[in-house]
Amino acid sequence: MPTARRISFPGWGQVLLGLASALLLAHCGDGASTHPWATTGVPCPSGALRCGDLCVNPQADPVHCGECGMVCPSGEVCSDGKCDLFCAEPLIDCGGLCADLRTDSAHCGTCSTACPKGSLCQNGKCELNCVDGDVPCEGACVNLQADPKHCGKCDTSCVGEETCAAGTCKLPCTGGQEQCGDKCVDLSTDVSNCGGCDKPCPAGNWCVAAKCTPTCQVGMAECASACVDLGNDLNHCGNCDTVCEPGQVCTNGACATNCASGQIACGGKCTDPKEDPSHCGDCDTACKAGELCSGGKCTLSCQEGLKDCEGLCVNPETDLTHCGDCYQPCATGSVCVGGVCSLACPGTMTGCEDGLCADLGSDPLHCGNCSTVCAPGEKCTDGKCKLSCQTGFEVCAGTCVDFASNDQHCGDCETACSAGQQCKNGKCVLDCPPGL
């Protein structure tokens, strides 16, 4: 692993004293200068270089590195008058850029590994960014509770008209019906499923209020051991003994030559083609299980809160393909929340306009907010860009210094060694010639 290079500052102690003098002179002027080293008309201290109206340190200034106007490339610092790469731990040099291989989606685990769209770099590995209970299945984040292609488990797919509800494949039964096998039935009236699936009534019994009984349900009459609707049965029109003549229909319990207004005759029975699921629109069209007849057309009967998108019941509040309305898909790596596509970021990370999830407290490319990028040689700490010093160095007046050996900052930023002294292990000691 590449290591951080130490920046040295030979003789910079004297330069700092000179700069301090220049700073005092500048601040004693008329206040027009906005740069602390603006020194118009004031000589630069020893070791400093004049660049326009500024006195700069050519040994460390990344904008004037070695000479005026020599700007170090992004990601480099000025060390001993030369542009050099400096990556503070735990960042790694990746082709001139400092990257955190643990979280950088463009350099995940290694400098050459970039995570695909919709993935994030977590602990040096590209992982799908699944949220809100979704799980990865076949390279995509899915909701096992509602996805008909992955219902309950990744390898379970619903068939035909079935939908996925609470992780179980079910037919979209309506009107109080329940699914029994591959059909929707009314458990309160179905003689083969009376009160529950696969609970048939004995021969001669009928299912009334979910219980097997020898009597017919309300609105039906028993005629010749069968329950019939006296209102439209040709052979039992109005009563068990009345049979309508050929060409007649039974409507409202009376034989007639024509059906009532809005009804049509189908198999000798009058029915409303706008609402009858067995004769929807015409006598020959029967709606499929899970459909109802509305306005003479078979339509999917979706549960409350779901929307029919060309034969598929979807939740427009959370569906990635139909977010807010039918066929309004979210981009890869986004989620649908409240009918709006948004970037999903884990934990305390924030989705930024560039499509990246960032920790605004520590990300040097999104420091404090999505638009703030720290300058080369700076790091993001608690949402603020700060000078990044290598191990063993501390920041004093915008410069990295070694408290253990710096004569002007010996032990701390405020302590300068006197003439004839030098800083050793953070303490000013007498600088005796050899042999003394």
C-alpha cells in the first residue's frame, strides 16, 4: 500500500517570522487588502517570493510551487518546491487521485474496480443498494412481499392471473371471493367449497351463509332438488311450475317476448351486459377469474391502493416501473417513495445531484453539502474542509509543522525557541557546538 509522503519545511521558521512582520504591516494599512500576505510596497521576508501583490512560500504554495504561477495538478501538494502526491490515510493514490478504497464507488477495493450503476462500495465490495426491506434477486432489488416474479422467495414466480400479496401468490379475487385451487369462489355459497376450500356439501345440500343446508340461499328457490332464480329461469319463471314458451324470455319472474330495457336475452335469460361477468358486453363474452364487468368490458379488479397498468395491478407509490403512474420507471439505483423516484442511500449518507451517495461529514468531494469540494491537501472533518497533515505534524497558521523539531513551534504553535536554542523532542534546548 502506498504511504503518505512527509512534507519538510527547511528554514521555514525564519520565513514565518518575516511573514508575521509583513502581516502586521499589511494589517496596519488602510484595510484595503483582503489577502493576509498582500504586501504591496512591503519587501517580502527572506525565503519568500513575490508573485504579483503577494508574498508566497514557493516551497509549499500549491498555486506558486517553485515559481510564480506553477499550479500543482488537482490531488497534488507542493513539497520542497515540487508538486508531489500526498494522500492522507486511509486514502490511496489511484493514478494521481486520492481514493478511499472502502467506500469509493469508482475505486472499490482496488484502484481499477468501479461499481456498476445502482451499486455502492461498502467495505471495499460493490453491493446492490437495496432498501426498505427489498432483497437482491438476480442482480436486482425486489420486494419479496409483492413481486410476482419473486414472491416470498427469489425463485418463486406467480403464474397466470396471480398476484403476489404478503409473499404468497394469489388470484386477484373480488367481491368477497377467495382463491381455492385455480379459481375464485364465494365460500358462503359454493357447494364444493362451503365455508372453506375443499369443503363440499353432501348431495342434495346447498351452501347458505358458509354452511351446508338442505334449503336454498336467499333469493333462490328449490325446484326439483335444485336451487333456481325464479326471476330469470325459463323453466321456473316466477314459480317452480311455470315454463316459458319457445322464443320467450323470463324477466323479473314473468315470461315475455322481450327483455326489459338495458337487458339482453342470453340462453333464454335476461341479463345486463354492462355488469354481468358471464355475459359482459354480449352473450358470448365471459370475464376471467379476478375480473369484473364494468360498462360492458372486462377489467382487472385491483385491490384498494393498486392501479391497473395494462392487466397488471401495481402500487404506484412504490413500484419502480410504475412510479406515480403507469410506465414511469425509476432510474437504476433509485427507489419509488410516495410515487416519486429518489436516490436510495444507506444510513446517514445523502443522495447528491451527481447520482452519488455521500457522507457529508467526511467526503472531501461533498463536504458539508453536495456542492463543496475540498482543495488538494485538505480533508473533510465534521463537514468542514481542513488542512490534512501527515502523521506527526500539526496545523499552525495554515501550515503543517512538527512540534518535536520546529524551532518556531516547539511543543505547540505558540512556543518559539530563543536565539542559540533548538527544538528537540518538543522542548527548546541550548544548541551547543560539537564537543561542548
